Amino acid sequence: MGTKRKTSRRKSPNSRQSSQTSVDSNFERILRAVRKIPRGKVSSYGDVADVAGLPKRARLVGTVLRQSPPSRDLPWFRVINASGRISFPAGSDAYIRQRSKLEAEGVVFISGRIDLKKYGWPQREVQLDELLWRIE
């Protein structure tokens, strides 16, 4: 009677390297997308992910920005949340720093919020329901 040999499913060193290359590639894609945001404009985490070719990866954008060394010349302050607000707690040092950098570029806050139709990048298409139900 033959015995079955148990095979081990170890990852080869090349697969680990390939995985790390993918992570590095995503990291760089996100940083490139953030660098594209024009002066005086803002982008949501989700929009940055879309521009980077990583749709539905808004949290990854936040992680990359958090892990980026401060020495990089990166306009991180141009990235805000989808509701047009700064994600840091209001009144915190980080919030004040981000808001002052945006205001220095001419971005206007109304009740703590930025008008994404006016300052958002890339310019998003108006959704059909917005056209149908717009109150003027």
C-alpha cells in the first residue's frame, strides 16, 4: 500500500517579494495621485484612491498618508473626507495646521466644511439625482 506524501505549501521567496512590490507600487501610486492635486483644490480619500487606480481603497490612502515620512514634499493637507471636512478632531494641532495650509491656498470653509463642487479635484460629474432634485 502506497503512502501519500504530505506536501508543504510554503510561499516561495519570489512570491513574498512580489507581494511587497505590489504594496510598494500601491504606496507610490497613492503618493503620485496626492501630488497631482492642484494648489487651491482638495480631494477626498476615495477620489485619491480612484485617481491612483485603486477604487474603493480610501482607507489605504489614509494609511499611506499616515505612514509617509514628513520629509516628503507631499501636499497631504489637500486630502479631506468625503463630506468636505478635515478628518482630524476640530481644534487639534493637526486640524489647525491643515486648515491654515488650505486657507493660505484660498480654500474657503463654511461651518467647518469645504464646498467640494467648487474646490474638489478631480471635478466630479454631477449625478442624475442631483440634477433632478436640486433645490435652487
